[in-house]
Amino acid sequence: MALKPPKVKPLRKIRTKQVSATPASAYEKGEKIDKVDRRAFLESVSDLRRRGNTVGAIRRLAKIDGAFSAAAHNMVQVANSGWRACFRNEDGTFNSEATKALLNLIGRIDTVYDYTTGYSTRRGLSVLLETMLRDVALSGGVGVELVLNKQRWPDRLETIPINSVEFVSRGDGTFYPVQTINGEEISLDYPTIWFEFSHLDSSDIYPSSLFEAALTQTFYFDEFVEDVRRSVRESGHSRLTVELNSEKIAETAPPEVKADPAELKKYMESVRASVEDVLSNLSPEDALVFYDSAKPEVLQSGLGSKVDYVPLMKTINGLMSTALKTPPSVLGLRLEGSQSLSNTESLIFLKTAKALQEPVATVIRRALTLAMRLIGYDGYAQFEFRPIDLRPESELEAFRTMRQNRVLHQLSLGLISDDEAAWLLDRFPRPPTALNLSGTMFMKSNKVDNPTPNSDPMGRAIQSDQPTSAGGPDNESR
């Protein structure tokens, strides 16, 4: 007999308006919101070091630093692999009617229905998930609030930056979050607010970003690039020099100037300045004509013969990629290596990107579950991201064929219902004319025509060398 959770009525603490603060909450009504120009081209590494806030420095680097921004952007894009949702009964069985209501609810949250309120700040679920995945990557956690309307009907979802909250102890080992806006403390102790963290240590309360370990390496990398840039500017380019014959130039001075040392010095300096002015404004197509009192010469760069930065750059690139948990191929820092190495790194990168999904899926599941229970459905919402796959759509057809075959075989055995099979095959809800096939044993065999999971380049690169059969007299038949 399945255990049923006790029925708990919604508390009076459920608010019918938004509780958490957004970045716009710091402004009064009618006040223009500042449009900040980051002026990143003026910010040096030392300025970033003096920020004094880890999450602030990470968020800043994710906007202005090339490698940091590429790591955060690519990881979020890979993790945002699409989603699907359904509603299940308390015993885990698929609830068709509630799933339709859930998809309808997500459509209401995702779409603006009330056109009488003017401009709406409601964000679509896809872009909202993108922001939440980015929050997990940059701050280590994510927060969300289910905002209700005056009728206690689910209205929209709002994200809460994890670095904007502090936790207050209740004295019994639990805690609740608070926000401070313009010196005013806002309690977020409501059942419509959830926070979840990624890779949280058991000894910590607050999460940390997976990019926190990259701060030191990023600063080191940026300082190295600045040093190389200064070195190249100083000695990395060829320079045109002109050697002036002081004796011959002094002979060209008027007699009264030769007799006065101070005037002769001024005359010599004026000749030097005039030559410098001509050379500074010289174009590549201009001819250079000079007297025998001047000797032009091209000073070649000695950078190649003095210092070789490539070995050091390779080492720093490796440290940088490790700290950012992103392959050098993704960051554009790979200087050498085979394609097989890149494929293996890509597989590890997919595992890292997948770690961003679970905190987001958890808070979305809790928000949708509460929303459905307020509507009147008992059970729980299931929200999950689709598997991450870098293969193009054309190469995924064999995998989808095998997956469809497996689902239909389970449907044939009666292990899943017709509606759940349609949901698994992304064809829910079923058409009214669809036949009920669950348990009819319509599948005679689960054999699929020539599908293989290792027919693509990446699959061949990472496939194991295990034998295809165990041997024996019936080896050919197997």
C-alpha cells in the first residue's frame, strides 16, 4: 500500500503580490532607472582585484573578460537543452488531466493574457531558465518566487539573485532568507519562495560559484597578457630611427647663432623636432629624402630572439581552462592537441554543464507543484531538462528511433499508459482518434533497423573496446 502524504491546507502567509525585490525595486515611482555603461575598456586587472566582492567580481568578469564570458555563456547555452513537464499522482502514476492543466498553466505563466495593465515585465519561461542557469553558474545557487494574483491564481515566476539575500536562523537548525533594499529588511519567509544550490559543502550555508577558483588564474592570465602587450609595444615592432650629424647641422646655423651656445642649442633642437615631425606623419607610400647630415635606419624587433612566450602561454591556458572547467577548444585557447582529445574534453564539459540543470529543475518543480495544488490537483509536478547532446539533428535520428522503439515496447507490455507514452515521445496530448494500445502486445520485437549509437565521429572517438558478443556456438545468431 502506497503511503499518502497528509493533506495540508495553504497557509495564510501566502501573499497575493510579489514579495521579493528586483533590481528595479531600489527606484521610486516615476524615477528613471539608470542605464549603466560599464566602460570595460578602461578597467584594468588591478581595478577588478580591488572590488572586494567575490560574486561581484565573477559577475563583472562574466561581462567584460573574454575567456570568462565565453565560459559562462557557452556553459549556459549547452545546459539550456530544452525541457518537458508533466504531473503525476501521489503514487507516481501519470495524470493525463492534470498534465494538460499543467501545460495550460505554463502557457499562462509564459504568455501575457492581461492587456489592460500596459507594459508587462513578465518573462517567458525559456529566457527565465536561461537567467536561472546563469545564476547557478555565477553564484552557485538560484532562487525563484511564484507570484500569485489577487485570486491566489499562479501569475508568473520571478528570479531572486542569491547574492542579494542573507539567511536568518530560526533557532531549530533551519533558516529563512531576507533581503535588504535601501536599508529596509524584507523577510522572504514565505512558502512561495525557494532556493536551491549546486555542489554545496555540508559545512556551508551559502553556496559558492563554480568559477570562484578561476579568479586567481584569470587575474594571472590578464596580467600576463598586459605584460606581453607592453613588451610588444616597447620592443616587439620595428622602428624607424634617424641619426643626425650634430657637427654638420651646427655648420648650417647662421653665424650669430653659432656664437651663442644657448641659441645654437635651440637651433639644434628645432632641427631635431622638424625631422621627428616629418617622420611621425610619414605614410607608407611617401618617399623619404634626406641630406647627408641625417642617417635613417630601421631598428628591427628583437622579441623573437630574446623571449619566446609560447611555452608559458600554453601552461597558463591549461591552468585557465582547468579553473574555468571549460575545455580550451571552447575558450579558443587551444594551441595544440588532437581532435580525439577535444571530443573527450567535450564529453566532460557536458557533465559539467549538466550540473547547472538540477538546482533550476528543483525550484521549478516546487513552484509548479504548489501552483497545481492551489488549483486543486493532488500530486506533484515533474519538470526536467532534456538530455544534452552536441550532435546535429540529422545524426540524432538513429537515437530517436531506438528511444521510440523502447517506449513502444514498454507500451506494448502495458508498463506505461498511452498518455505517458505520448508524453515520452513528445506527442502529448494524444489526438482524440488515437487507439489505446497499452498492454495489447502489438510489438512483436524490439529490433531496430541498423541503429548504432557510435556511428558519428564523437561516438566513435569515445566508444569502448568491449566485445560485441560473449562467444560460443551460437555466436553468429547473437
